[in-house]
Amino acid sequence: MGTPFEINRIMLVRFIAVAALLLLFWLGTRRMRTIPGRGQSLVELAIGFVRDSIVYNNLGEKDGKRFLPLITTIFFLVIALNITGIIPFLNIAGSSVIGLPLVLAVIAYVAFVYAGIKKSPLGFVKNSLVPSGVPIGVLLVVTPMEFISTFIVRPVTLALRLLMNMVGGHMLLVLCFSATHFFLFSAGGWFGLFSIGTFAFGFAFTLFEIMVAALQAYVFALLTTIYIQLALVEEH
Amino acid sequence: MDLAALTGHIAPVAFGIATIGPAIGVGIVVGKTVESVARQPELQGRLTGLMFLGIAFTEALAFIGIAVAFIPFPA
């Protein structure tokens, strides 16, 4: 207690989500067959989606193979920790405090800087700081802007986007359901009728949160892929 | 009412202002995507991916707006 390793509610939710994720994949891939059963084909569908429409579509097959494990891990970790926000009794997203989005953003940052430097250190710096076809005088303005947008704004927005989507979604749900509770039990009189409306909104936002959870996982994985792709482009 | 006498946190106002730009931006991105799909329905899959990418970049500005409320500014 009181140490950084203290187990609080969000840590507990994260452990549960990761355990559920591992269990699902273990169950799905326990007995691999050429003709997949129901569990295996679901897992194959999910992994195939990440592989084809996120990674291979943007990186191509040769580079895609190297970064596929990383992107797949990011996608499934983010989706598992986001979806806990709407699961009853857990009710908070594992990614709704800054720690996890920050760690993932740093991993993505290291990945695309590594990809660029491994390919060609000079080319990476030139591509990301000196856009081609810009006159030499304008570079004085453009180069600092490119530096800020590539090396500072990218990881910060990557972390903030995930975090604030989850925090904002959680706040909306809290607002709707606590308003329902208030109108139903505390307000008295005809105010109870309002609770129908607020509950309907809470339900609608719960459905919306399912979409946001999947969408943010998709966006996080896609952006990591795009950043790696931009680091790998040929010089021209 | 005296404006100078108002008390409270300025962060919600900042967030309200910060949503205006991204709202217009997301509207343009989605509207243009709908337009493109209407012209070339066979490109829908690819355009949807691009649309979410564009939305992700645009709405990051609104999320920076929310994050401002959590920065402990000296009062």
C-alpha cells in the first residue's frame, strides 16, 4: 500500500482484461486445425483483420511481417482494456488513466524511430525534418515545425487521444446513470419521468462506447502502422 | 451581472471553444468521404479507413482541449 505497485481498482480491471484476453486466445488456438472450428475461425478472423487491413495494407508484406507482432499486440491490448469500460461490474476502462496510453505511445514512438534509423539514419532525419521541394529560406520555419509535429506532437496525441476518449466516455456514462439515479430516487414527484430519458441516453451511450472502444483500438494500431510506414518511405 | 465577479474554473470554457474547430473539421472529413463514396462506391472500404485516420488527426485537437482541464495551473 502506498507504493507505486499498489493494486487499485483500475489495476485490477487491467489484470482481469488481460487474463480474459489470454484465455480467449488460448481457447481459440488450443487445437489448431486446417479446417478451423468456431473458436479458431473467430480468432483467425480478428487476427486476419489486423494483418490484412491494418498492417499489410499499409506496410506491404515484406516490412509488414517484421512489425506484425507489435501491431497485433497493441490492437488486442487496447481493445481488451477499452471494452472493460462498458462491461458490468468492471465499469471502467483499463486505459482511462494516463499510464497505459503513455506506455503504448512510447512503444509506438520507439518503434517508428527504430524503423527509420535501422533503414537509413540520414534518410530518416532528412525525410522527417526536410520535406523535399521546399526552398532553403522557408526551411528555417518548416524544419522546427516538422520536428515538433513528428517527434513531440505524434506521441503526445497518440496517448491523449486514447486516454481522453476513454475518460470522456466514462464521464458521459456516469452523468447519464447518476442522473437516472437522482431522478428516480431522490427528486420525487413527476421528476421520475425524466429518468426514462436519461436512462435511454445512458443506454445509447453504452452502445456508442462499444463502437468507440473498437474504433480507438483500430485508430491506435493504424496510426502506429502509418508512422512506421512514414519512417520507412524511400528518399526522393 | 458583473463579469469580473464570476468565479469558477475556466477549463470548461476552453474545452467548449476547443471543440468548435475539430467539429467543423470532422464534418468536412465525413462529408467529403460520403461524397466520394457516392461517386465511387467500390472504393468504400479504403475510403472508410482514410476517413477514420482523418478524424483521428482532427479530433486530437479537441482532446488536447479536455486535457487542459487536468493540467494543474497555478491559480
